[in-house]
Amino acid sequence: MSWFWLAMLSAALSAAAAITQKKVLFRMEALDFSWLLSLLTLLLSLPLFVVIDYGGVTSEALLVLFGKNVLGALAFYCVMQSIRRLELSSALPMMTLTPGIVAVAAWPLLGEALRGMELLGMLLLLVGTYLMEMVKGKSIWHPFSVYVRSPHHKYITAALLLFAATSILDKVLLTDLRMGPVPLVAFQHAFNVLVFAAFMLIMRRPLRPSRAEVALVLPWIALVGVMTLGYRFAQIEAVALAPVALVLAVKRTSVFMAAMVGGSLFEESALARKAIAIVLLLAGAWCIVGM
């Protein structure tokens, strides 16, 4: 399977997972959900540890992967918080800004100047973001101020910065440190359990949820776990075959799927305007990565 179809498979599974997550988060706190999901995805990943070539896994790669997992867990928690507090069709599309953040960061850090298509992409990202945050009856400056004033939007901003960092570390692990997709996914899920357990202890949350709570949401979390394992593995396989920015740009089409389908299911507002905004955001991301 080509990298493009792997990325599209990752997008479809990611969209389905996001819609299911929104349903679960009506009933659970984001951190409790993230903790239970990390346990289930580890259980689903256990067969991978049987087929890993441990001779090709270095301590350096595991250390980098653990650091990446800390950032990734924080990013996932921030996304769950934003999904829980905002409409799905508003929260998820902002994730398409990741390629733009990577491009802007590369300018001062790596000396890579923005070219014409990248500048066009940045403009489309700004216009799409503006349309996404427009509110009838509010000031024309509202879309600019919402990220400063709204605590819910701060979760999105944090997730964007963290995901940009983890995306770059994925490529480092696969290319520079030569860690295969199978051990990367397996150890990532093992480290996720450790990281979220630490988060739970820091926040003084019980590691063992009530039986009633588990019985209520376990089937849905199990479904999310299967889809999460699927989209992460498909994304890692795609990144191993193509530049990470290209894979991310294709995978971000998941936000259109999730926003439109989830928005209809949950009867969210202004879906037509948001659909136009999402198309602009995706077009901007594709311009930046040269698609």
C-alpha cells in the first residue's frame, strides 16, 4: 500500500475515533478517559512485542521515544479537553495548523525561508481560522481574541505546538535512529501508560475507576482503542515511506470527515461556514507542504 492510502486510512480511523471520543467525553473527564484508553491500547498492542526485532531497538531510540511520548500524551490530553469543551466541528479543524507552525518554526531555527506557495498556504490558514472562529453578533476582532481570552482555545494552541514537536521526533526515530514502525508503536503505547499514570498521580486521581463508570463507557473506549491503534500504525507506516509533512497534510483530512459527520450527529452550529473554513485550512496545509 502506498504512503498516500496509508495516510488516508489513518485519517478515516482518526475521524471515527474522534467522533466516538466526543460521545465518551460527555460522560467522563478527559484525563480519566486518556488513562483508560492508554491501558486498552497497550493491551491491544501486546502481540506486537512478540514480533519485535529487539536487536534493532537502541537505548537512545527508547529514550527519545519516551520524551516524545511525554509531549504526545500532553498533546492528546489537550485535544481531549478541547473536544470535551468545544463543538467537535470547531476544535478538530484547528489541528490542520500544524504544518504551518512547523514551517514558521523552521524559518528562524533552520534558516529555511518561506517560499511563495508556503506564504499562500499561511494566508489560507489565517483566513480559514478566521472563518472558523467567527460568531454572529460578535466583533470582527473576536476570531483574533478568542485564543487569548478563551481557556478552552488555549488547549488547542498547546496541542498544536506539542504535535508539531512530536511529528518531527517521529521522523527522527524512523530515519536517524532507524526504529521500525512496529517497535515504535508498541513501545509508544507502553510508555503512554507510564506517562498517564504519572499524570493521574500528580492530579490525585484514582488509578482504578468505579465499576459503574467502567461498565458505562468500556465498550466505547475499547472501540476507540482499536481505531487509535489502527490510525497510529497506519500513520507511522506512511511516515516511514514519505516526508512527515506530506503524511500530516493528508491525515488532516480527518478533521473534515469528523467535523461534518460528528457535527451532524451532535447537531452543532454553522456547519456550512465551518465546512468552507476547513477546506481553506486543508488547502493552506497542502500549499505549505508542496502538494
